Amino acid sequence: MSLHNHLASFGLVLALFTSTYGYESVYFNDGGYHKIDYILDAQVYVDRSSPGVGTQLELVEGGGIAPGEGYGSIYAFNDSQVTVSRGQIGWTLAARDRSKANLTGGYLGHEFFSSSINTAYMSGGSVWAVVAYGNGSFDVSGGTVRWGLETQGSTQAVITGGNIAGINCLDSSRMYISGGTILGYINAGYYNDASSLITFYGSDFAINGQPVALGEYASSYCSYSGQVTGTLTDGSLLNTSFGLKGNADILFIPEPATVLLVGLGGLVLRRKTQRIRA
């Protein structure tokens, strides 16, 4: 089952348990800064229907939103900013509209979700799944994604670190990966009309043991699936299976240092050519 469908099924569970346990709704929309260092069994909404206010909310040590087996969540709307540095959210951290959400530590029981044109960052902590869609951006530089990371729509995700169980790059979304550990399957595209693209930065890439020329696409070396290996820019080893669907593809780009050397080599070659001609 794809992460997309898997999460849809969990959405039904969320609706059921929210109704069953009857969590109250708590709103922060005054434009101030709020530090949650206490337990709050609730659904938390930040700047919902309050554009331009810019309320800031931070979950810190000792704080929790329905932790443990709870189903409480934090939803960021409009121009709000939410940071989870410690503590635990029982279910979801969601960023919508133009909001900014940061996961620097702590634990999310279910997902880190972003949509619209927001920006979201993950540099630490642990979450079951990351789902990003719309026209926003999602950056991962650390932390652990226990089930998988999925991009939809025209979202762009930049991955420079962290431990990620698996990847789904769907629709026309883009992923740029230069670091981190990918533990499981990589999927580019899910439907036949997909045009998603995953770009890996590094060196020594190979598909099914065959070296891949930098700047080449995976589809040039296989039809629909294969095993990709290589070394990412941060030194992390890549060794996992992948699949392609529709017009989706995987692109391999040399690490910046290699690009610089290639550029310098071309400059020397041009100088030598000029001398010969002279």
C-alpha cells in the first residue's frame, strides 16, 4: 500500500477517535509567543482564520499535546510559526497556508504534514511519516522518519541529513537529496501520469551494478525498477531498491566539489587549446 493510501486510512481512525475522546479545541491567535511546557489534551489551532497575526507557538521540555496514545494535534494556519523542540505530540503537526513549522526535537506519534505555500523544516526529533503537498517546501536535515517521506503536488523537498525509512515522490513534486540515510524503498511516481523527479547529489552512483554517468537519468539504465548505490555528498552510502512510474525519473548530479574540479579541468583544457592555436 502506498503511503498516500495508508495515510488516508489513518485519517478515518483520526476522525473516529477525535469524536470518541471528545478533545476540546484550543486556539492561539493573539500574535504573541506561547511556550507549552505542560500537558494539553486538545486539538490546538494557531491563527486559524487570523491572517497577518503571526502567532508563535513552541512545544518545549515537559510539554505534550495528548502524548502517549493520544490523538491531539497542532495545526498552524496563515502566518503563524510553530516549533517543536522537545515534548510529544500524540498525533500530528500540520502546517497550512503561509505558516512555518519546525521540528527540531521531540516525538510525533503520527505525521508531520504540510500543504499550500508554507515552509516546513525537520532537523531533529522523530515522526512516523512526513507528507508534503501543494506548492510549499520541506527541508530535512536531521531526525528520524520512521515510516516514510512523501511529496505530492508541486512540493519541493531538500534532504541533507536524517534517517528516512522510505521515499515516495509523487505527481510533479521534486526531491533534492545530498545527505542522510535512506533505509528503504525509493519510489518516483505512483500513477502513470506522474512527472516527479528525485535528484541525488554525490559520486560513484550505479544501477544494478552498472556505473551511472553523472547528469544521466535512471530510466536510461533500466525500465521500471532497480537497485541504486552510491555515495551522497555528506558521505552517506546509498544502497536501496527503487521504482519509476509514468514520466517520473531519478537524476544523478556530481557533488559540488566534483563540479568545481570538472569546471577547473575545462578551464585548463581551454587554456591549453588556446596556446596550441597560438
